[in-house]
Amino acid sequence: MRTSPTPQPDGGTAAPAVSTDPPVGGFAAEKEAFAQAAAWFVAVVGRVGGRWESPGLGEWDVRALVGHTSRSLLTVEAYLAAPAPAVEVDSAAEYLVATSAIAAGPAVSERGRAAGAALGAGPAAEVAAVAARVVPLVAACDGSELLTTIAGGMRLADYLPTRTFELVVHTADLAAALGVGADVPPLPAAHALALVGQVAAATGRAAPLLLAATGRRPLPAGYTVL
């Protein structure tokens, strides 16, 4: 509960009492950002129609792009089932930096195609079913759970922001491939952008991003924080 300053006999005020309200943000906000990003992904997938073999992103068709993006949900489920003995990666930014080389490798492209094929004859319905299963699973967690990720042991609270980031970025990719508006929900957009800033700062790439974001100059050709 937040309190007002307390009037004093001399006409001044004492410092307000320390608030006992829960902090704004934290893991509860991260879970909500993840849930909203998942819902946006499901909604955009629902607009694919019959365009599963249309160009998606790079060498992926739409089905493979959706399959890859669905792994942002499926890996959370799989990693929760494989508890880590200790924390080896301390933050979402550290995870993205550590896995950037893996993410650019050919195995990721193949896993995307395999994940797309695994969605079966009704990919949109399967994506919705996965989200309906994983989002409540995450909602029941407190963030302290230890997961075994491809980069090493992590707390769920540190890993989940990477999944929100992937959902936001690849759903935007999907929207572009389909020619529909990329109306990113504000909360997951803010969380994804915050993580981009953390990675840029950690890798010495902050200045070009700041200058571009404030209209000073365009980003250098080929610029990426990853």
C-alpha cells in the first residue's frame, strides 16, 4: 500500500512510509509479456491460410518459419522437464551472445524445417494447441526453476525473456512474409527492445543503434546486435 506524506506540526512533511506494494515488472511482467507474445503469434499464424509454402524468411518457407517460431514455446516446455544442476548463464543477454554463432548455423535452419513438418496437416491449430499448453505451464512457475538450455543451466526468469524476444521478432517476420501489419503488443515489444539494448551494450554495438533510433543516421550495412 502506498501512503501520502505525513503532515508535521511545523507545517512540513515527513518522508512517506516505504511502499509495501509489489514492484512493477519482475517475473510476473515477464510471464505476461511471454503470454501476450504467444497470443500474437497464434493470431498471425491464423492468417496464413493456404500460404504455407510461400517464402517465409531466408531459406525458410512460411511453414518452416512458423515451425522455428513454435520452438520458442516448445523449448520452454522441454527445458522445464530437464532441470539443470546449477546456473551457468546468468542473464538473457548473456544467453543471446553465447548462442549467436549457433543461431547462424545450418542446424537451426534444418530444425526449423523439421519443426514445421511436425506441425502436421493443421499447423495453425497445432500452434494454438502448443500455446494453450505452454503458457499456463509458465504461468504456474515462479522463475526460480533451473533449466538445461543449449548454452548451459539457467533460471527460468532469465531464459524466458529470450523466448519472448524470439516470438516477437519472428512473428514480425511472419507478418512481413504475409503482408499483414506487424502490430506488436506493447508489453512484449518493450521487453524485446530492452533485451536488444542490453545485448547492444554488452557487445559494444550501442552507439550505432542509439544514433539510428534517434534519427541521427542510418544503421551501418549489415548491422545486427547478434
